[in-house]
Amino acid sequence: MEKVWLEKSYPAGVEFEINPDKYNSLADLFLKYTKLYKDNVAFINMGSSITYQELGQQANDFAAYLQHDLGLVKGDKFAIMIPNLLQYPVALFGALVAGLTVVNVNPLYTPRELQHQLKDSGAKSILILENFAHVLETVIDKTDIERVILTGVGDRLSTIKGAIVNCVLKYVKKQVPAYNLPGAVKFNQTMAKGAKLSFTPVAVNGEDLAFLQYTGGTTGPSKGAMLTHRNLIANVEQSNASTKNVYEIGKEMMVTALPLYHIFALTSNCLCFIPFGGTNLLITNPRDMVGFVKELDKYPFTAITGVNTLFNGLLHTPGFENLDFSTLKLGFAGGMAVQRPVAELWEKVTGTRLLEGYGLTECSPLVTMSPYTQESYNGSIGVPAPSTDVRLIGDDGEEVALGQPGEMWVKGPQVMKGYYNRQDATDEVLKDGWLATGDIATMDENGFFRIVDRKKDMIIVSGFNVFPNEIEEVLVMHNGILEAAAIGVKHDVTGEAVKVFIVKKDPSLSEQDIFAHCNEMLTNYKRPKFIEFMDELPKTNVGKVLRKELRK
């Protein structure tokens, strides 16, 4: 497929190719910029902050502890199971500097999910928030975990504030269930001990594994995508090349509400902002939208990443519209399709663009991004990042014609090595260096791609293909609907029929209102035949709607 986007749609000055070998490793990147921007604030959380110099020193101390006290060596797997707290970047970069492979774990995992990931990855040690230690207790003997580090929410806050926060969560709010993990040590104790140890530098290269990043497991047990240091460096360079002339050195603040253990925020927020000497404002609990808005009111933030549901939630939280958006440059959306009503309301309220991109865990994650020169939302996922090839493949295995839908295949330095210990699954998606994404897309004459839907989510009504994203976007155009999701259900006559799940904005909304709206906006075979009202839609930890839960 010809790269028409390079000449037609790239902003002036954006390089067509990047150098994925610019740094030997993520550790090299980290060490360079923690020295260069030593006085800049790197992370803020719950009113406390850490500078680049402090982050560099604390990561070194933690690395020394991992190396000498835990006896971990290059290539060992180290699991991190905490939300957005200052402990996260310290542990993350400490592990990477020590040459370990990081296994990010969702703190909300059930015992079954946690056991699978720890056992599958072979992680030897884990840093876990004490709120979830009781879950680990139930499965630890079925894993390879030998040492446990525990941390409390307030551990890296000031001494007095931290103690109060931990006390309230444990004894007042009862959010720390009892647990029994003999031999576990406290995070702050590891930091104190590590500060007295001498770290021995570890030689890490681009082909070494940086992360075992587990996929969501939407098609079975979650699989660990093997992401190398080179993969992540490439994606950092691709992302930052795509936003050239947007960010200023040392003057940017990124709102990080998506969890850093998720690949989107890990790369786009945490890693990409380091070469700019930027600040990440960590939001620990974005589900508390009122508290989230109050936190935003305190800082001159310049960028924010999120998924459609997060932006929609903010827009419908009292007080958000009154925030000062004068410093905000861009909003970046990914993870799921952005709905036009949400994007247009965002632009109206904030006065800034909401640019959509596309990525997946297996690509570290960025594949495409809307050009920063784009004036408003256009319904596309943008154009491929520098050094990225994309082609669209039809059911016959050949490239489709311009404008026709086909499965997205991706090739570039950001594509994973494969799935950990799953050659069968690797062979299903990696074909001669191309990653078959399972997403159906189209490309226009200027190289802009649009996601039609996931292959597996497509609904077939009387032989016609119906894509849930289209149905959902039409539904939320109704003023009485806050959120909507569509799935296919069995139907005796048409094979499948469309069923929709609705969260009301207007309590008086009726089924007849929805049917009338859809009759006006959709052709007959696309119209919902069944409607179910819900208080909220089931979502992943980053806010993606779980259609598989709705199918149960």
C-alpha cells in the first residue's frame, strides 16, 4: 500500500522515519534525562511531587535493593500491581535500570486472573498495594513469587500526610482487608535499605525484554506481549515525532488518569514525556469524577490522554466546564472509538482539539495518530506514525481497493517479538513481520484511516454486516442517552439481531424514544430490535466497554 499520507497529510517538519536505536535501552533514556532535567518536576500525585533528580536517585536505590537484597538478575520478571501513585515510576524505572522485565498487573484482578498472569509470566517478585494483598495471599502458593513488597497509598507522600492517608484507608474506610503474607517487606523499608547499597550497573540492549504486557484476554486467557526496549524506544520516538512543534521543553503537564500499568498511559504519558522534561499529574482514582475535576482545578495542565468514556464522564461532571483551559493544547483519545458527540462537545467546552489515535498492546501501542495540525475531530484515527507500514487485507488475502474495508496489518519497529510462551498464538497474528490486528478499517485518498470495527464484534443481520460502533455513535446523538453499547444476539429469522444497552441521561427516556431515533438515523437492518436499560455499562480498568460481558 502506497504511503500517500507522508506527502499529503504529515505536518511540515515531521520526519518520515525515526531511529529506534537512538538509545541503547529505556534505562539509557531515563538516565540521560533525569540528569538533564534534574530540577524539573517529573510526577505529581495527591499534592506531593518528585523531581527528575529525585526520581533518578530513588530508582537507583530501588534497583540496588532488587539487585542485592532480592537477588534479582537481568531478565528476571518483576510484577508491579499498583495504581497511579508516586511509587509506580520509582519501581518501574528501578526495575528497568536493574535489567529486569516488568510485568504490569491490574490491581483489580480477581484471584483467577492474578494467578494466571503471575504463573504465566514466571514473575519472581511483586510490588503490590496493600489494599489488594489479600487477593495475592489466596494464590501466591500457586505462582513462582518468592518475595513480596507491600506499599500503602500514602507511602510516598509527606510523613504526616502519608500516615493519615494510610490510617484512614485502613481503619476508617476499611479498604485494606486483612492479609497474611509472611516475609513481605514495606516499600519504604526497601527504599531506606537500597539507599545504603551500591548499585552495580547492568548492560541492557535494545533486544532485551522490557515488558511482558498482558493483553485484555478478550478472546481467551490473557497473553503476554513481549515488548523489547527497542520496541518502546521506537514508539516514544514515533509519538514524539508526530507531535513535533507542539510541546516545549520543561513547560508541559500531562494529565495521567489512565493507569500507568496500561500500555496507553505507560508509553504516551510516562515514557514520552521524559525527553521533554515534562510533568505527569497522576490521578489515582479517576472514577471519582468530582475529585478528579477538583484536582484539575489546581494545575495548569497542557495535555490529557483518555478514552471516550473518560472524556464523556468529565464533560458531564459539574464544574468541569468552569475549569481554566487556557493552557490546554491537546487531548489525545484512544483505546476505543471516540464518538462524534463527545468529541464535538469536548471541543466546544475546552476550546481545544480532541485528536484520536489507534494502537494496541502488541504495537507498544501507537500505530496511527491524527496530525496535530488537524483543526477538529474528523472521525478518523489519523495517519500511520513515522516508520510504520499499514495495509488493509480482504477476505481473499489480498489488499483491498482504496476506500474499501479490510483487516489492518501493521509493520514497524514498535511491533512485539511475539506472545510469551505462546508460539501458536504468535503464529496466528505475526505473518512475515506483519501484525494482523483483527481490526477492520478503511483508508481515504489522503491516507487517513477509519476503524469500522473489530472483526469479532461484527453483527451479521440477514447477510448484512452491522458494526456496533456505528450503532453506538448514533444512539449517543440522542440527548437522553449518556452511554450505549451494541451487540449481536441470535434471531430465528435474520440469524442475528441488534441488541443495545442504554445508560440514561434523561430519566424519562423510553424504548419508544430510542426506536424512533434509530428509525430516523439507521437503515432497517441496522436498527436495534432489543433494548435493555442499565445503571452503568461494564468496562475495563481504562474505561473500554466490555461487550463480552454484555453477551453473557
